[in-house]
Amino acid sequence: MKKSPPQKLNLSHWLSSHFPGRPRPSSLDQHRVSQHQYPVLFVISLAALTSSIGHRFYNEPQLTIGTHAPETIKAPETAQAPDPIATTAAREAALREIVGVYKINQPLTTSIEKELEHYLQDISSFRLSAGNLPYTPIQNLGSAEQHFLRQLNTVEFQTLLQEINTPTPTATPWQNTPLARHSLQALKAYKSKAKETEWSTLISQISQAQQQYQTALKTIPPRLETIPHSTLLEMSDPEWSIAQKRLRTVLKRMLNQGIPPGLPPSITRNAIRVHLQTAREPVQSLGLKLLPLVLQPNLNIDPTGSLRQREIIAEQVPTVMISIRKDTIIVSKEERISQADFALLEYFGLSRRGINWLGLLGTMAAVSGGIGLFLLVQTRSRLHFGRRDYFLVLLLSVSASLLIWTTGLRYTSLPAVGLLIGSFYGPILGATVVLILWGLIPLGLSSGFVELGAIAAGSLIASLVSRQRDREKK
């Protein structure tokens, strides 16, 4: 069964159905209103829209920036005149140099601290699998020597032991390192004073530590592969405990100071190096490898703080003043009026402000065309309008330009106009009204055309949203 096309909501019918005390007008009454009162409604609409859109033509200066002076004009008295345009430009220049106010992203900061804890737990587990250090009392061997001997494989360790028993050993390249020579001397010194059983126990402890070390290297966590394993394992357990506290402290300090977006990694590394400059070399090496993996920008723009800062900076910019003495020529005859000249003319009331009849007539002609286009679309859409419907559309249209006039472009009601008219009379008529106002409102503006275009685009979308809502209801 073929569905009949949906009927658009008529404001007169809607008001009558929701307020029983008011009689619902018949179709004949509506026809009489639309025929006999068209001229009156047209004149009212033309006057209302022309007066609200063309407001800047009521008191427009004839001698403005860029025009030629009809005669030589002198300053009637000595004064200092404010230059609003130059002041606005100075404030805009100051605002462009403002860096946004940041605030710490606390959830992200907490997440970064937890990430460091996960790394430290993985390192502790890896160290535990490699065995304790020291694995023998440091009175027998120092921590550095124990770590070196633990890294040797079986062949290297047996070669080192042979040199202890050989009077004239033949050194290999790896044995020429300072740590290898120190370890060899430490083993010789211990063997010379230790009993045979004590020497055997030490050799057994070293061999067991080597086996654990080699087994742990095969099971290193993937996230720790970028960190040299020697850096993770060369510290003793007490040193590792101190290192963890130091790394947590450095991370907390850097996060409390805040890391802004776009900070180069080299600066982050330099900051880590400064914080760890008093720590031991193994801790510094680990910190320079580990902390860059964890740290990330934790500062976000604070809209409220940035707005407050902009207001403070704008208030601190002094008003640009222009000094002039009595009878000094402001502008000569046939000379083009500059910005500074106009500021002086405005201050002394010599800019010849008055009604710009040509601008008002042009605005009236444009408004007449817009009204005609609206009536054409309304007729083609077969929408039956009552008197209240016309007044509703008129009030919404006038409100869009009035709000721009009184409060500024950012507070315009144009999106609401598109949404409401689209909801009551369909998206076609709603979009038509938005486009008409989009073309008429710039007549009363001197700037902000790009911003108005963006607002108009959003208003068109609002009229389309109303259409989607109607479909959902059906």
C-alpha cells in the first residue's frame, strides 16, 4: 500500500491543537489573511529586516579611512585622541604571542607512573632469574669482579683459571681489559690466603652464578631488549633498591614540572641527565635508557586559564593615543584620510556622521529580493502559512541580525533559526532562510565574513538535522 507523503507541521494548527481556548482557523480564514494582508506583512518585514540588518548605515561617517578630504581640516584644540583601530591591532599582536596556559593531565601522569612500576617489576624479575648479586661475600670478591666473572662462559672462565696456575700466562684480548685484570688479581689474592675447600666453594658459586646468568639471558622480557642487560644486572641488590627509589624520584619531579607537547627528545634526555648527575654511573646509564621509554607529554591546554591570560594581556596593552596641537592640520584638501586621521576626526566630531541613504536603499533592495525568494520557495513547497507563521519566521530572522548587532558575531542565533524553521516547515524552507540571511547579514558587517560563513554552514546542517529527526519520529 503506497504511503501518502508526510505533511509538514503548521504552526497555526499546532498552536490551536495545544490551546483549546483558541479557535483553529479554517482554510478560508487563512486564505483571506494571506491575500488581504500580504502588502502589510511585506512592508512590516521589509522595515524590520532593513532596520536590523542595515543598522550601520544610520550613523555612518562620510569622512572615513580611504576617502579624500573635501577640504583642509584643522584640530580645534590641543588634545590626545585614542586610536581604537591601532589599539585593537596592538592587542591582537600581543595575543598572537601568547603561549597557551597548560595544566597537568593527572590521569595520564598516574598512567606514566604505573608504566614505570611495570618496567621496574620486569627488571626485578629478570634480575631474580639471573641470581643474587653478590653471590659470595664481598670480602672474597668485590661486586664489580663478581659481575664480570658471572658474565663469562665456561670456556672463558676455565681460561682465566688456567692463568691463575700458570706462571707466565698468555693473555687474550678480552683479558686485557682493566676489569678482567682486576678480577684475575682478586682471584689470585683469594687463592693465596684461602683454604682448598674455601677455594673450591668459591669456584662452585661462580659456576652456579654463570649458569643462572646464561639461562636468564635466554628469557629476557621483550620490552627490556632495548636496554643492555649488563646495565640491568651489574648492580647489587642494595644498589638496585637505591636505583629504583632514585628513578621514581626523577620521574615524579619531571612529571610535576610538566612535559609540554612537542618537546624534543634531546631536551628530555638532558633533563634526565641533570637529575641523575649525582647518581652512580650504572644508575645514570639505566635512567637514560629507561625513563625516555616511559616519559611522555603530560600537559594539556587549559581553556579557562588561557582565556583568563588573554584577558589579562589585553587589559595590559595601553590605549594608543595620538597627540595633536590646536590649529594643526589633520588632513589637507584632496588628501586620502589615514587611520590616524580618522581617529582624530572621530575624536573632534568632524567625521560628518549621518544617515547613509544609499546604503539603506541598497539594503532595502536586497531585503526585498530575499523576501521575494522566501515567498517563492514557500509557494513552490505548497506550505500554507497563516499570519502567525509569517511573524514567527520574521522574528527569528530579525533575532539573528539583532544578536550580531548587540552582542557580536559569535552569539548569533542563525543555527537556532535553521533548526526551528526546518523543524516547523521542513529543511528546504529552513535552508532557504539560512541562505537568505547569510547573504543579507554581511551588509551590516565590516569584518568577520569567514566566521559568518562557518556559522552559516553549521546552520544549514542544523536544518538537515531537523529533517532526520522528523524521519525518526515517523
